[in-house]
Amino acid sequence: MLALDQGTSGTKAVVVDPVDGVVGLAEAAIRPVYLPGGGVEQDPEELLESVLDTGRRAIAAAGRPVDVVALANQGETVLAWDPATGAALSPAVVWQDRRSESLVASLAGAGEWVHERTGLVLDPYFSAPKMAWVRRHLTGAGVVTTSDSWLVHRLTGAFVTDASTASRSLLVDLDSVRWDAELLALFGLGDETLPAIVDCDTVVGTTSTFGAEVPVAGLIVDQQAALLAQGCTTAGSAKCTFGTGAFLLANTGGRAVRSPSGLSSSVAWRLAGETSYCLDGQVFTAASAVRWLVDVGLIADVRDIDGIEVGAADDVLCVPALAGLGAPWWRADAAASFVGLTLSTSREQLVLAVVLGIAAQVAELAGLVGSDVGAPIERLRVDGGLARCRTLMQATADLLQVPVDVYPYVHATALGAAAAGQRALDPTATAALAWTPAQGYEPQWSPARATAYRQRWNAALAANLAPEGR
């Protein structure tokens, strides 16, 4: 399988052999453009070129042909394009883009209805507000879709999106997994031509872009792909990806749970006609918070964190809302804060406070998942670059009070797409690669210490968020 992971900051192409494992790998960096007013854009042609280039290089490195091409995508990034020529008609408006906030604010009265219909929170994070913003401010021509539809069209000529990606749009009825006319009307998108929603293991066409003509299947949104790669296929199993942000997802089986806590509910995947759902929550700054520590000179590299003595970590608290707060607070206006600083506060305490602040947010999300589904998360699987940070993983185990298992491969998203693609060829396949944890972490803090810390951290958070709309 050639699995393409087209992400926010880069594209990875992985050639996976069920017997030999990862036999080819190529990566390309992507540079989003950050604009005044909360705009975040990418050049669509750069996205496409990165997919073509990395795919070809990965196959060359593997030295063997592939049987299927799979694609994982950013989820909520949108653009306008011409379905006749495939030409992009707008920049790609990235999932981080906040320029549709005023549009969302004008629809606030419909928030509860939207949540009940879609499982999602009414927020610019999701696709529909950005699609409406593109139509109002950039172009009325062509079609406006998530980036996966455009990339697949350029590879195969098909006009599709998968069920997991569609469910992140605010335009899909969560139970039926179909475009909803009332939701489309709410966002002023009632006249739009939308792609067909297909199963994640559907063969949507063929492509000769990477050599011999092969089927394209295995379409899935990035975080759900990582959930599948890590084998979280039963209700209650959960993973957290520690990348630019931290994204916790828990499988809820065939039941679409409406979270009363501010979490999102969406399709995990639809395979062989069977829909699985998940709850998810987002920590907007994880690796980006560590980059901030580097930028301001508190550490030289992420590896420095594991050399810090943890002993005095409780004295200083940090709410690392460097890019606002996601679930369950949904406060784009939130800023980061430190609490408990004195003249004796050390550099090490500041660093550890940020690390513990990331883990505290993940712990809050995990607790809410347990509350929403009626059973606590008993074990957490983790992946992403920061999953290699021992101090952060230990803090996560300590604050969640559950064991943490580190996924051994650094390409979970691509491997999840590969697993979905493999299902198209062999419906009995379970995962692209079998795995055992690269490392495990057991809680070292007592339950009382973890509870006390989380209470103090939540008090710091409450102080940070008051008053509303600083």
C-alpha cells in the first residue's frame, strides 16, 4: 500500500508491506501562511505537488510496485476549485483559520440544534464556516470542498469525500451520514454541488500518477486514521496524538454519542458499510507550545525536557493556551498564563509547568469522555512526535491515572490510511502492521496528588478565562 498523509505542516508518503513493514518513506515540508485577522492559508498546488513528489519518492525507495493508493487528509481544510479542469480557484483555507468567527457568532442561536444534528460544536474549526467564508469573500465559482476531494479528483477524476471527513463539516446528519439540506441552508450553502460520501474502504477510481494504474481507496481523516492504526476498534478504546496539538479520540462503537461536555462526536470510519463513531477533543498547542519554549530560550531542544528534575513541578502552574483553547472550553480568545511565580521560580519549573499544562488538558478531555460514555478510559494509546518525550508521557499517565502505551511507529496516520486501503483489497484485514508498545508508562503519582493538581490547574484555568471576552 502507498499511504499518503497530507497534513498541515507536511506530507508523508509511506509504502507498507504487510509482511516487510515500512519499505519506503518520503516527506515534504508544507509552509502555511499566517495572515492578519486569524487567517491561515496554504497553496493548493504546493499540497498537490507534495503528494505527487513524496508518493513517487517513496515508491522508488521501496523498489517495488504498489497495489493500492490511500490518502489521509487534514479534515477541515477547504478550497474552491473548478470541477471541469481541476484548477484551484482559491487558496486552501486551513482548519486553524478563524476568519469565519463573525459568521459563526451570527448563528449562535442555532448552536444546540446544530450540535444535536451533527455531533459537533458550532465553531470556525470545522469546514462549513470556512466554506461559507470562501463563498462570501473569495469566489463564487466552481465547487468548494475539503482538500481531500480536490486531491482525489486530481488523482482519479472522482468527486467524492469519505464518511469520516464529511462528518467533520457541520453539514452532515451524524446518524444517517448524509448531507443535510437544513444545515446547508443555515450556512448559505444550499446551492452547492457536494461530493458523494463514500466508505473509507471504497475504491473510488484508479490512478497512474505513481506508475502502473492502481486503485485508490483508503480515504480517511487524519486523526481517525491514527485511531485505526493503533487498533482502537472497540468501544471505549482511546488514543491521543501528540503533534502540533494533542488530539484525543475514543471509539464509541456503532453509537453516535452527543457530548453534553463540549466534545465532538463524528464518524471514526465506515468500513464495509458499517459505521463506527468516536468522541474527540483537541488541545490546540502541544508541540507548538514546546516550540514556544525553544523560541523564548527556555530550552534549546525538546530533548532538554527529559533532562529536567521533576521534583518541584507542582509549585508553578501553566495554562498553555498559546493559540486559544479547544474542547471543551472553545475559547479562541484565551491566552496562556502562569500561576505561582515567585523570585525563586526557576527556568526548569516554567518548562515543567508547560508540560504538565499540556497533560492536564488531555486529562480533562479523557475524564469528559469517560463521563459522556459512562465508563472511564482504562488505558491510553499515544503517538506523534511528542510521544517520545518521556516527561510528558509520564505526566499524562500521572494525571490521567491510567497506563499510557506508546505506538512504536512515527507514521500512525499514514498507517491508518494504509489499513483502510488494505480493507479494499482484503475485507478480512485488521491493521496494516501489527504492533506492541514501544514503551509503557504507569502512574507514579498517587490518586490524591493527581486530583489535587488537577483541581489547582482548573482553578488557574477559571481565573484565566474570567472575564469572558478579554
